[in-house]
Amino acid sequence: MEPPAVDDYLRLRKESGLSERTREQAEKGVRGAWAACHVVHVESGEIAGMGRVIGDGGWYFHVIDMAVLPHHQRKGIGDAVLTALLGHIDERAPGAYVNLLADPPGRRLYARHGFVDSAPGSIGMKRT
Ligand SMILES: CC(C)(COP(=O)(O)OP(=O)(O)OC[C@H]1O[C@@H](n2cnc3c(N)ncnc32)[C@H](O)[C@@H]1OP(=O)(O)O)[C@@H](O)C(=O)NCCC(=O)NCCS
């Protein structure tokens, strides 16, 4: 349960199709999450995937940065990352409220882990 290195974080966001971040943003943020994990491909030594959780440590948690490099996708890595993160939350904060903003590629994965649409009761909003 360790965050990826800054270079790996930037690469994973870019190559998985998430919005790119600056090095300064990554350097400030990558170790700032409540929990993070990453997966390394043993044979090549390259980063393969990651996921992080921000939260208050007590009851409120938000899953972020779920990303797997395209050539490592559909092998169960995203599932393993999410399982590890949710297990970490369940161990330390049973009964926690856990949410996320689900882009289309992750929706089936999240649904398999018990996530449901929060709308119409609550909708995600972002500052523009
Ligand atoms: C979302 C994401 C992290 C999922 O990672 P992943 O490693 O591909 O996830 P998994 O392999 O665990 O599951 C993905 C699919 O592969 C399938 N799969 C898992 N192992 C498999 C295998 N050995 N053979 C064939 N299919 C397999 C799963 O059943 C799942 O199918 P489904 O989603 O069609 O139901 C990845 O697609 C990604 O990085 N997307 C781009 C970035 C993004 O949008 N992130 C989400 C932001 S909210």
C-alpha cells in the first residue's frame, strides 16, 4: 500500500487517458492521499496500475486515480487495486461512507464492488 513514484503517477494518468497533471501537482499530491497502492509488472519492472483514496480517516472516503496502463488492462489489476483499497478502508473505518466519480471505463468494475449511482439523490458537481 504505497503510492507510485511521481514519474509513474504522471505516466499512468497520461497513458490511461486521465487528464494530465503537472509535475508540480504530482509532487505535491502523490503522497498526500489517505491510502494509495500501485502494481508493478514483475517481469518488466514497469508500473502497471494504481489507485488512491482521500479521506478523513474516520468515515468519509473518496476513491481517486484508478488507472491501469492500456496494455495491462483487462487482466484483473483494476479489480485487485480496488479490492485492496476498499479492504484497507473496511479494516480501519468499518461502516465508512465511500464514494467516487465514475468515468465510463470503470463503471462495471465499481458496480461489481457494490457502488451504485448516487443520483438523483446526489449528483457529482465540479468547479469550472
Ligand atoms: C478502469 C480501469 C482502471 C480498470 O482497470 P482493469 O485493470 O482493466 O480492470 P479489470 O481487469 O479488473 O476489469 C476490467 C474488465 O476486464 C475483465 N477481466 C479481468 N480479468 C480478465 C482476464 N484475465 N481476461 C479477460 N477479461 C478480464 C473484467 O471482468 C472487467 O470486465 P468488464 O469491466 O467489461 O465487466 C482501466 O480500464 C483504466 O485505467 N481505464 C482508463 C482510466 C479510467 O477511466 N479510470 C477510471 C476513472 S473513474
